Amino acid sequence: MNADARRILTLAIDPGSDPISGRLDDERDSGEGQEFVGWLELARALENALGLAPRLDSADPPGS
């Protein structure tokens, strides 16, 4: 892995929460972390932090 491509993310999980919940902070966002509740939101937070989130095309209606 290229050292320039490495990212430092901090994952804070609320112990005992059901479903899983917490906060994901990215060193590049200067405190603009993302709260999440559930595994899917955690995955979305990771995708957003890494720039991997799928982009919606305005020509495509939701659910298509």
C-alpha cells in the first residue's frame, strides 16, 4: 500500500449499544466525524470517509 494513500480513521463505539452505534472520525475532516447506528450506517460512514460512496446520477430516479 502506498503510504500517501493511507488514512487514519478513529472509530468510537458505544459499548452495550444494540444495534451497534458510535462515531467515525477522519483525521482530514478536522472534527467533522460521522455518527452511525447499525452496521449499514457504519459501512456507509467508512465509504464516505474513504471516498467510496456511490454517487447518484440525477437522471436516475431513486430505486432504479
